[in-house]
Amino acid sequence: KVRQNFLADISNFTALTKLEVLDLSFNPIQTLSISSFSRMSDLVKLNLEFTNISSQALTFGTFAHNGNLSQLDLSYNQLGEIDFNIFTALTSLTHLKIDGNNLTEIPYEKIKIFFPKLSMISISDNDWNCTYLAAMIKHFRQSNLIVFVFSNKRVLDETNVDGIRC
């Protein structure tokens, strides 16, 4: 766990090949190279929350060697869109957190195709349209996905769907 260490460059972590848990949260990383996690095939949990990662930082190959990854946290970054095709190797993913980005839509109808083992998704604090958000949550529930809302992020006094602001 190296959270809150003002790390902008994580290239020195690529040699940690037996690492199973890596918490890089609250560091000003901004960019990832295609080899950032390529030697970490044992990685099970990766936290990239509040690391200023943009949509352009997530490219094909970034997670190509992380087939054991079960938990991925991309919350509170600069993601305006997410191409889930980038995550094709993540067939073991059970938990995905994408809260607090600038997302307006995701290919939610195909979520179980991208992540067949996904059981929990966290989507609060994005720029969802209420009708879209309601349809997405309904689909997730029909797919037996838990839509997680951290209690202090649940909104009740503004327009929302099941406590998620829209």
C-alpha cells in the first residue's frame, strides 16, 4: 500500500512480479504505460482511486496480463468514457468501482459479457441521465449485480435513482 505518497511515476513497481494487492490511490499518477502492470500476473486487487487517470491513459494492453484481477477501483479519476474492450483479459473481475468520474454512459447491456464473474459495481457521482441510470440499474439487478452505494455518497435530497445522483 503506497497510497498518498505523491507518486507520479510507477515504473519502479513493474518489477514486483509476485504482488497480489497494489494500492496506488491518492497519487498524481495521471498516465499509465502499457507495461505498468504487465509483469504482475498474480495481481488480485488494484486500487487506482484518485490518481488523475484519464480515458486516454487506459489503452489496449494495459491490463492484458492481469487475468487474476478480481477487484479494480478506478473511482474519482478523469474518465469521460471507458472502452470495456480494453479489459478483455479481466475475466476474473468480481468488483468494479467507477464512481466519481465524468461518465454519462457505459455499455451496461454487455457488462456480463465483458466481466462474466462481476458481482458488484459502484457507479455513484457520475453525470448520468436519470432515465438512463434507472434503465442501467434495472439491467444490473436483472443480471444479479449488486449496485453498491457507499452510505455517505447516497443522496436523498436531490434528483436520484436509488440514492445515486442523476
